[in-house]
Amino acid sequence: MGFNELKRVLGVNSRSLSLKLKELVEQGYIEREVKPGPPLRSFYTLTEKGKSTALLSLPLVYYIMLTK
């Protein structure tokens, strides 16, 4: 998913998203791929670590949604 698409979907500002994505890359949850050309485009994908963490968090998200 591209940076601008993530920004639009999440409704956050560029600086906050950029900082969080950088942290997630450093921690091994996502990978960043930069496509060349004007303009440079960044795309992000989940790593295996990110996928397993997301799957483990689904029951918690479900519980939170039920108790709202």
C-alpha cells in the first residue's frame, strides 16, 4: 500500500504517519519499497512478523468492538 493511500485511509497527517512507518520498518513489522521516477513513491507491506502480530491482535480488536 502506498504512503498517500495509507494517509488517506487512516486520516493522519504526513509527519505522524512517516514517523510511525519508520518505527515499524525498524522493528521489522513492515518493509518499505521505493519506486523510482518523478515522483518517488514509497510502498509498504507486512513482513511475516507483522502478519503474525496482526493475526494475534484480531481477538482483541473484536472484543473492543463488542464492548464499545
